[in-house]
Amino acid sequence: METAGFIIVLGCKKCGKCDGVCETGALTHVDGIAMVDHEKCNLCMQCVKVCPNKALVYLD
């Protein structure tokens, strides 16, 4: 279970809209599915903002 203050991936549809928006390199793809490295993530929320499927979710 993830804790508050993290971005999690739920039901990524592999659309690629989030490619390249992460300024810290925390967002990568494994087999087309978005993955977040929480040690690199600065919570800029750019990936959350561009995801048309609402697959990237911030837990507050």
C-alpha cells in the first residue's frame, strides 16, 4: 500500500501522453506502463496533469 504524498499508477492505458514531462526523470515506462520512482519524484504533478485517463493519481 502506498502512503500519502506519492503519485501512483492505476490502469495506465499506455497512451504515451506523459512521456517527457517529468523534469526529474522519475517517470519511466516498463512494458509501456508508467512507473514512478518515488526517490526522484519532486511532486511537480506534470504527469498527473497530462494524463487523459487519470491513471496517475496523487495520494494526499
